[in-house]
Amino acid sequence: MTQKELLYMEDAINHETNLIDICNFTIESLDDEDLVTFMKSELKKHQNMKKKLMEVMEDISNE
């Protein structure tokens, strides 16, 4: 990977981390169970995406 691509991956991982933090904060402040359920599903999506991005970075580092 080029340096530019590595920086993009780092940014993408940081964005997912920020979205995870936002989802967690939002879940803690909600009272409506439907909204909590929705936010938990969004949280799971961002956790999965971060995991996938991290796996790509690990694969690259092992080459």
C-alpha cells in the first residue's frame, strides 16, 4: 500500500472509532427503547466495520 492509502485507512479507522463513541454516548442518553434498539444496531455496524478495517491493516502488516 502507498503512504496515502495507509493514511486513508488510518482516517477510516479513526472515523469508525468516533462513530462508535457517538453511538455509545447517544445510547446512554436515550429513553425511547425503539431508538436505543436502532442505535445499538448502528453501533454494531460501526464496530464490525472497524474490525474489518483493522483486519485489513493486520494482513498488510503480516506481508
